[in-house]
Amino acid sequence: MFKIIIHRKALSEINAIPDEDKRRLLDAIKAMGSDPFSGDVKPIKALRGVFRRRVGDYRVAFTVNFEVSEVVILKVARRGKFYAEI
């Protein structure tokens, strides 16, 4: 089991999402506790050690620290805005 840590900026991004999409995102983030690489996960080539998970129209940027079994959620945004800001 991995501990899920959501960065405060990512938390404010999640709170700004409509309720239906927010529920789907939070379910996907919760599932990352058992396997962070399940679903549509790919590395972000420009950032070493950072991955993205696709959840509908949204993208979740995260890192995994295997030494302490943590998944750190760094950013959540719609596809177009996500790649422009990362």
C-alpha cells in the first residue's frame, strides 16, 4: 500500500473541478494507493521521475517514492492547460 499525499496546489485544483469529474478523479487517486501505475500512466519525458495519469479529460502529475511507499500528487488539470503549465 502506498500513502497518497496531495500537494496543496493540486488540492486547490481538485476543488475547482465540477463534482462529477471530481468524484472520478478522487476514485482514480484513491486506486493509486494500491498500484500507482494502473490505468493510463506514462512518464513525462521533460521531467525525470514524474508521471502522468489520464482520467477522462484530466491529467494527474505524480511522483512515486518507493523507499517510504508514497505517491505525491503534484498537479491536476485539463489536458490543454496541463501540458502548457507543466
